[in-house]
Amino acid sequence: MRYAQIFRYVLTLDPEQYQQRWVDPYADAIAGVPGLERKTWMADFDTGTFASVYIWQDKASMDAFMASEAVARVAAEPFLKDLEITALPVHEGASVITRG
């Protein structure tokens, strides 16, 4: 069963810093995480509000990622604030209809 995670957070970075300090150091490593089907990055620089949606092949892959040293490093970034994470199973029947 696939799982989805929604990460919502505040970053104190401007667009250039976002690329240099948030995307460049982490994107390639995240892309190679076993079991990750996709990650979508969302950014509202006007409010400093950001989010990411992860789609996982299964809960075990998601859990392994969450227990990794890489996640601990990201969570310790001083410019990351108010991190909220929601994880839920993907409803496959409804998702097929909407190309999820």
C-alpha cells in the first residue's frame, strides 16, 4: 500500500538561498531514496510558507526514510521552523480517477 506524507514548514530563506541551502544540498539525495516515487516541492516566498508532498511505494520505505540520519540533518537546519508532518495511506481507488 502506498503512503503519502505532507510536510509543511516555514523557512527563513530568500529565493536564492532556498536553491543554494535547501534544494541543492538535498534534492539529489532525496531523489535516490529507496521506495520514494516522487516528491513535489512547494514554495511561497511572500509568506515564508513551504510544503512538500512525498509519495512512497509503501509504509516501510517511508518509515526507513524518517528514521535516517538525512532526515535528522534536515530537521536540524537553523532556518527551518514549525515543521508539521502528516502521513496517511493513499486511497488508490480515488487516486486512479484523478491520476494520483
